[in-house]
Amino acid sequence: MPDLQKIKLVLEDGTVFEGKSFGYHKSIAGEVVFNTAMTGYPESLTDPSYEGQILVATYPLIGNYGVPKDEKENGIPKFYESDRIHISGLIISDYSFEYSHWNAENSLREWLIQNKVPGIFDIDTRALTKVLREKGSMLGKIEIEGESIDFDDPNKENLVAKVSVKEKQVYGNGKHKVVLVDTGAKNNILRCLLKRDTTVIRVPWDYDFTQEDYDGIMLSNGPGDPQMCAATVKHIQKAMEIGKPIFGICLGNQLLGIASGASTYKLKYGHRAHNHPVIKVGTDTCYITSQNHGFAIDNDSLSDDWEPLYLNVNDKTNEGIKHKSKPFFSTQFHPEASSGPTDTEFLFDEFIGLIEKSK
């Protein structure tokens, strides 16, 4: 093991955790959140929904399978959810300096250093997670010795504008034309659409996509407060008047809700993990889902034309909505989850089915 420098995590309530630096050695600030997934750290680190956040990986050992090769398929990174790391910093318990995987090209440490992202290990992540569970997600900062910085709340920024594409992009050549409104879209949304005979028209978050020739609209996931996306909401409302199928995921669920007249609120600590159970409203059917969000729709604020589609089994928060008569629906969880679970990927088939019926 190399000789590693000391580094500390400081929470806004004054709690301090000291550990060892294994990433890029610098001070940064952000919102501290935790993820309980056992695998999938390359996907999590490149998920745009984590923009501005310091991620705590609660699984005890991280780094044992390195990071995959940077290959592309259909112009999309094959093993990552975007083209860069989006987290501000990574906090883990034990780091594996030895990695082994058939597809590994690099170590997690080397990857963090290349992307100038700090990492801390030798932290009691159980104790840290307990603090976050009791007090909620809070601001924090990673500080190296002699470099003190201020706390910074990323949710005060328009994070979506930072992670969205800057101009229209087209993928595939299928028979169904789907507009993907990129508010921080994960690559696996693209993959799931492309393998269902679609042409995907990916547009920036504030683009007036209603001017496009399309068969359906996909509202992507993304970071931050949905209230920052007023331009997107305006275009969704215009699209709802046109009436073609709309499918929203994560932030897309919240934006569809706001466009319908509902309100959103910030969760105490959010839902970020692989194995959240959700139940389809009106049934006994339960699905295991992947989630990554800090805001939710207030079910009581839904108008008479809308109803909850899924609920979180643990805290009964909203996990999806649908229009009672028009082909509009959304989920707060991730049916395109990468690295899994894939229990709800069938929702893409339902979306394509609505498009075919509409056409």
C-alpha cells in the first residue's frame, strides 16, 4: 500500500471523520448522500443525477473490480452512464488496492486521480450513514490539511443546465421517433430505447422539443431541484396539449408532476440504492428497483385527472404517476437501472406499445 495522506470529511453539523486520501488530493464541498449498492460504482460515479454530491458508498469494500474499458457502442460509452464522473467526492470504508476483472482497464484510484475527484477511505461508513439517516442529507466538505473551504449547497444551482447536452443529437434509425429530453440522461435510457427500434432525438433541457417530428417523449433523470427546470415544464405542458405518449423517469417523473399542477418537496435523505421495493397502486405486485433521487411528488397535490402509479413500500412516498385517460406516465425509480436490477425494464415496452397504439 502506498504512503497515503490524511484527509477529513466535515459535515455542516460539526461532525468530523478522518481518513486517508486515495483519489485526487484536493478540498471540495457538496451535499453528502449515501448509496447502499454492493456493485455498480462505475455506473454510480458517472450518473449525472449525482452532480455536485459527495457520495458515501456504504458497502464495506470498494474497488475490487477496478473500472472498465472506455469503449463505445452506437456512439455511446458502453460501460458508463455518461462521459465523465459527476460526483464531487467519494467516501468509502475499505479500498481494494488489488483489482481483478476481465474487463478492468484501470484501478478506481487511478480513475479518480485522472478525473481530479477526491476519495477518502478508512472511514466508518456505518457511523456516517447513521448520522445521515438520523439528521438527513446534509452539506459537507472534504478538506486536506492546510486548505480550509466553505460549505456549498449544489441544489441552489441549476445542475440540470450543467449536465444536459448543449445541442440536439440523433441516435439510431428505427421506426419510432422518440424525443429524449436530456435533463441529465443516463446512457442506459438511450440503450433501452435503441434496442426497441427507435430513432432517438436527444435535446437540451430547455429546448422546445414540440417543434420536432416525434411519436413519443422520454423525460430523463437528472440532478437537483425540479423547480429549477421551469423551461422544461413549459414545453412538457405544450406537449401534453399535443397528446402524444410521454414517459418520465426520476426527475422526469417530478417534472411531469409539476407540469400537471402537482407540487414537489425535498426528501429527508432521499432514496439511493439498488434494492428499493415499490408496489403498483391497486395491486399486490411489488418490484425491486434502483433509485437515485432527493425530491419527490406530493401525492395529495395531484389533480383529479392524475393518480399515483407506484408507491415506495418503505415510506409510502410517490414512485410514479399516470394520467387517467391520456398516454402519460412516469416512474420515480429507474427501469433502465444499470447495473441493475432490471425487473421493470418492461416499462419501455409499455411506452413503445403506447406509441404504436397512438400511431
